[in-house]
Amino acid sequence: MEPTETPPEDPAAASDALAAHLTATAERPIPPATNRWLGEAEAVARDAASDDIDPATRRQRVQQVAALLAEADATGDEIADEHIADARACCRVLLDK
């Protein structure tokens, strides 16, 4: 997935995009300390994107992702940082609904 300028407004699409952006960071050269936060955020985001998850649980998972992303430092990789910014924007879309 390429970094984008605006997140999807549809909750299902935003949830899928959140997981995809975090998955894309795994392919980038990121410092180990930051990578741990992102890896955990990716796992939780993939769970939030599951089709069989109820809306309250999805919201809780997205809140967890947002908290994990708040702990992640800059990566030193421009593309990874753009994916993280896009993931944060997806979190805002999902949490504002």
C-alpha cells in the first residue's frame, strides 16, 4: 500500500487501510525499539479489520492501536513515517464515528 493523503471515510475501508498501512511499515528499515510498537499495533489493527468483530470491540482495538502509535518514535524512514501518519488518520476516522 502506498501512503495516501486522506483516509477512507467508510469505517470498514478505514479499518482495512489502518491494517494495510501498518503492515507496510514492516517492510521498511525501522529502529528495533520503534518496530516493536508498530508490530504490536499491526497485530491489533489486523484484528480490528476482521469481518467478524463487533463494533464495540473494533473501537476498543482501534483505541489500542492509537495508543501504541502514540508511543512510537519517528522511524528515520520517510515512507514509514508517512504510513504511520496515514494510520493515525485512519484511527481518527474510526474513533470519530
